[in-house]
Amino acid sequence: MIEAEYLVETPLDPEKVAGIIAGEQSSGTFVRVSGETDELRQRAAARLLSVREIKPTPAPSLTSAWLEAKAVGGPYRRAKIRVAFPVDNIGANLPTLAATVCGNLYDLGEVTGLRLLDLGLPAAYRDRFAHPVAGIEGTRQRAGVLDRPFFGTIIKPNVGLRSGEIATLVGDLCEAGVDFVKDDEVAADPAYAPISERVPAVMSRVRDYRQRTGRDVLVAFNITDEIDAMRRHADLVEREGGSCVMASMNWVGLAGLQTLRASTPLILHGHRNGYGALHRHPALGISAAAYQTLYRLAGVDHMHVHGIGGKFADADEDVAEAARLCAKPLAHDGEANDQVLPVFSSGQWAGTLPVTCQAAGSADFMFLAGGGILAHPMGPAAGVASLRQAWDAITEGNTLEAHARTHPALAQSLAFYGALA
């Protein structure tokens, strides 16, 4: 069985609404039909495992025309409910798994709030889906970064640079000592820097650097597109000696990511832009735990979690939770062999590294600083150096301010970005 946990808000009896949810997403509908035999229900009906009421709210989180038509008002009761769905209803079908645990539930007239909190998977079911091809350890081996976080950046300006300009910038970033470079999520296949031209130009500089130094720099090309185009773009990156591609998870979808994962051996960097539409309202959408479960089943290797003290709306504890979830095995009875690399980004710089290390709980994370490297007053090389100096301070048990007294790149970073914070 696949277990789903929900937060439900309703002016009705939460246990009755929980039963409606179980029926709606399995063998039942609003009225029992002739083919709904006891034998069928025994095989295919979802099971209500628990209903635990929590503090009610006087006002509804969302409106419901259905409740208004019936003149049903508050108080609005809230409950955490757990429902188990038979695996045989779904099979190894990721879009149908999502349709089962989410589906029409957000549209039910009986609810004024509904949020999918978590998913519990048995190991045998989890293993019917792709695992990361690289994950944390594979990415470490490819980049040669073995005992510290990955320090990377994003192509800036986000859009507008031509292929040759991007290649020059990536070459400069390689020389600056960066571990990882990625395209912005809105820069995929623009007319002035098409992938067919951009990938060979960039990889020429990366290969040259690799051959001269023996050090690899990973570049995540944004190949977000329709499925056949993503396959072609991934093939081009592989032919050019690249190691990584990036896709906007919410917009290519679960099936698109699955197809991409099955068609390329490259590291798959999952960007979650748009996640706020699913997450920001506390009584609606999908929590980080459930969201990451669905998209990790598609086989991504890296997953964005936003940033501590960054420019987005997430509370720091939400970012920390999302990062920690990346290190947990997906199956509740499985071994820890399917971790993904959490990627911190959005307004990050040397000064946000200490709290990020605390949130991650280990050095197994990627720290992306766009402006935090490229806008450093001493140049990008100093931007990278400031991150490494901040890491040295952390591992030595020093404050950044104390370490900065003898490390100019870090000192300039604290003075410049600290004034903007």
C-alpha cells in the first residue's frame, strides 16, 4: 500500500470527508454503482488509516461554492488524515500515482483547505522507478570535490548573452575555480544563443580547461523543452563531453522527466521554479516531503531547495527541511541508496554559507551564488575564493569576521554583500 497524509479543512465531520477522499481516489464515487461489488471494494478501495483533529479555524482558508449553496458555514475543523492506496490500482505509473494522491481532491466541495503532506512508499514499489544515476557520490567523483560542498554559479545576466559571450564567461569561471555552472531557468534555447550553438561553444572551453588542468567543471545546460527536443539536446551535451543537463521540473512534468532520465546517462539537475504555486499557501497544495518524493521517483540527481536567508519567501526552516529530505531514502523500509544532492540558491553569498551548513547538516550540498560570485567587487575569482575562505573558517571553528582579517576576498565579500543584506 502507498500511504498518503493530508491536512484537511472542512466545516463538516472530518472523518466523513476523509472517507469521501478515500472513495473519490479509488473505487468509489458520490453514489454506489452496480459494478462496485464487495469483492472489488476489498481489492481496490483505499483504506482510511487515521483521522486526527487539530485546532480549528474560525474562517475558511478557501471558498467553496458547493458549501455556500448548501449554506454550510464554520467553524472550520482541521484534521490530519492518513489514507492507504492499493499499489495494484496504480502500478509503476508516476503520473497516475500523482493523480491518485492529488487528482480531484483540491476541487472537492466539502473542503476549504487540502494539502498533501507526505507519501510513504514500500521499498519494492520505490524500486520500480529510476534511481539517481549519480546522486551525491557520483557528482563528487565527476567533479573531484570529495570533502566539501560544491561551489557553483549561474550564468548572469540571466538572458541576453550570445553563445560566444556565454562560452567566454564559462571559461573565465573555470579559471576562477568554480565547481559548477548552470543556465538560468528562463534561458533554454533563445534565438541569440541556441543550444545547438551554445553547447559546442561552451564545451570547447570546458574541454580545454579539463585537458590543461585535469579538473572537470560541471555545466548544467538548461534543456527544458518538449520531450523529443530534450532528448536531442541531451544527446548533444553528451557528444560534446558534457556531464549534466537541467530541466524545470514543474513545467516538463513527471512523465517528461522520466522519459529524459531513461534516455540519457547524464546527471539530471532538477530545478523547481514554480514550486511556490504548490507550496506557499499553508492550507493548499503539496508539502516539500510529498513533492520531492514524486520528482525523485522520476530519477533526478540534484534538487533545488531555495536558499537560507535568500531572496525568496521560504522560511529558513522550510529550506532546511527540504534539504534534509534529500538525504532520506524514499522508501520507509528501504536502504539509504537513493539520496539526491540538495542545491541551495537564490541570493546566496559567503555570508549565508554558515547557516546553510547548519541547515544541510553535512557537506553534502551544492551552494550556488550567482551575484554572490559574479558581482564580487574584486571579480569572480575572488567571489569563488570568498566561498572557499568562508568554508575554511567554518571548518576551523572561526567566525567569518575573524577569518576575513587575513583573507581579503572574504573581507570584501562581507563588506559589499553585507551592506546589501
